[in-house]
Amino acid sequence: MARVAFVTGGTRGIGRAIVERLKADGLQVAAGYSGNDEAAKAAAEELGIMVVKGNVGVFEDCERAVQAVTAELGPIDVLVNNAGITRDGFFHKMTPAQWGDVIRVNMDSVFNMTRQVIEGMRERSWGRIINISSINGQKGQVGQTNYSAAKAGMIGFTKALALENAKKGITVNCIAPGYIDTEMVMAVPQNVLDAIVGQIPVGRLGKGEEIADMVAFLAGERAGYVTGATLSLNGGQYMVG
């Protein structure tokens, strides 16, 4: 029977690339989303997947989402915590809302979602949890103390949860992408984009498919010896960050 995967923020950008790859690998896939109904409808129709609307920053929404997926597809074997937002600004001008929104959606969501599936994974002695962090959680970024803090928190969460569940057949890993050619990144001014690319040793932005390839490996049967790892996919940028 096919494994079941749930990808948060899975109807656009990196998330959609992950969903498409997991689906192609034969998994039954559900994608979570929060607001863009049009993108969700397109993903459902074009990829043939289940989509579930909700706010990953709200525990009860995550509970309902997991219940819906379980009822339709079966227990979740692979969880990809990909959903995230930015609310950029210099810290000395940052509002509590800017801080709280990012921590809630980017960091609290990892607890909210993982808590729903971890007991079932432990009972079945198999599971894959993959957290999508960021290069900025490793090296920091001006104007992103909130985002960098949340993404760094995901790395610590990954290591601790991996230790707790290693003997239960559950792996917990983290991917820290650099700048990827998503809609959000491509929308920045050209001069800013040129400056970003100029800092990347391989000389280009990453592709969503490259992140998806790594997720697909970590989600598979052959990745059972990889846990507690943070894999940096950034074209070498962190080495010069």
C-alpha cells in the first residue's frame, strides 16, 4: 500500500514542487494551504492530489487537517513542514505582530503539525518528518530577525526530535534551502536579484525541483540511516555568507 504524505504550504513554490515529486514517486499526497484558493484548485486538478485549507499556526486547524487526510487517504507516514511567511523589518522597528505572525506560522506550526502525527508514527514504527528551514536560519539576515529565529528553531527541533524517535523507525531531518526561483524570489527588483545571484558560488538561483529531489530521498525507504541532519542546498552561498 502506498505511503501517505502531507506537505504544508504545498500548493505553490517549493511546496508544490515537493508535492509533484512525491506524487510521481507513487505516494498518496495531500497539500495544505492557507489562503490562495485558486492555486490550491489548480494543484488539485493538475496533480491529482488532496488539498486541505487551514492555518498551520493554529493547533486546532492542524488537528482537523490531519483528521481529514487520515479519513480520506490513511495515516500520515511522511510529513513535510514547509509552510512559511515573511514579515520583514529592522528589529528596532519591528512590531509584536510582525514577530508573532512569523514565529506562529514558521515555528509553532512545526509543533502543531508534528504533534498530530508523531504518536501514530511511533505506533507503526515508521515515519519521515522533513522540515524546510532556510539558509537565513543558519547565517541570519538583515531585516529578518523573526524569520531567522524561526528557521533556526526548526533546526534545533529537528535534532531533538530525531534523538527521541530514532529507535522507533522515525527519521527527522531538515533542509535549509538558499535562494530558489520561486514566484516570491522572482518578484524582487532585478538589481536586488542580480546582487543575490552574485553571492552564490554556482552563479544561479536554485530550483524547486532540486529541493524536491532531496525531500524525496529523505522520505524514502533507503533514508533510514539519515536522521537529525540539516542539509544545506544553497549553491555554496553559506560558505561565503
